[in-house]
Amino acid sequence: PKVHGTRILESLLRDSGLDFMALCSSLASFMSLPGRADYVSANAFIDAYAHAHAGRDGPRVIAINWDTWVDAGMSVTQLVSEGREHVAEDGMRNEEGIEAFRRILAGSSPQVIVSVRAFDPYTLRHSSELASMPNETQASSATASAPHPRPAPGNEYVALRRETNPSRWTY
């Protein structure tokens, strides 16, 4: 639906005179989530679509990789459908999302990550969820992602070095 819907919007809005088209993506497009390849791929398509349309004629296309919202969105819908009344406390509030959206529109990037926590620890948190899965789930996930042993590298490992100072981020 995300891929097909994006293509439909493209055809309908191409000559509409709109200033921008904001596409809601997810932080999931940066993660390997067991059993969620379809969701991850659909969001990765949206991200790639926005980059492919950067600088072209027509409305500005922006992919926004949203964090979990606590007041609205898929996580709330899922919790309600599962009969749970408690909503995650560590997600983004509506007011924060509105402010992020305002800042995104003031910028010029074709893709923006919106996260309520530092992104690398967030990614690590999800990979730790795999460690807490039952052993049979871990085994099937490990087998699916690495069917053959990895050969030894021919060079020494060098850790990633990059700027992580949030004050240097742009919106």
C-alpha cells in the first residue's frame, strides 16, 4: 500500500501546483526487524523516492522517518486492538510532532529522521529485543539472516567515527 499509494499520489499531484509532498516513513527503514521485511522495505521505498525527486520540477518531496507517537498513529491503534490501555511512555507527543513538522518544512532536506532519543541507542534497543525472544525464534531469525558462515575479513576492524553532536543537526 505505501509503494502503490506513493505512485498514485505522484500521478495525481504532479502538476497540482503544491509546494511540497510529505511522505510518512518510519525509523524501521534503518533497522532489520525480524518478520517485518515488508514494512521495512515499504518505508525504504519512500525514503528512496524522496531522494530520487530531490531537485526535480514539481512539489518538493520529503520523507519523514517518524519515531513512535504515543498520542496517535499505528502504535496506538495496535495497542487498542490488542486490548491494552497502557500506551508507551517513551514515544513522541503530538505537540512534539507538530513542532518537528514545522521545522522540517522550514528546511530543504529530502529526508529527515525524527526520533525522541539518540538514534544509535534506539537502533541498539531494537536489536536487544531479538536477544529477549524465545530461543527457537532467535535460531530461526539467525538462520534466515545468515545461512552461510561469514569468511574472516582480510583487514583489521576500524570503528566508525562520526560527529554525533545534536547541536550541529539541521532541520
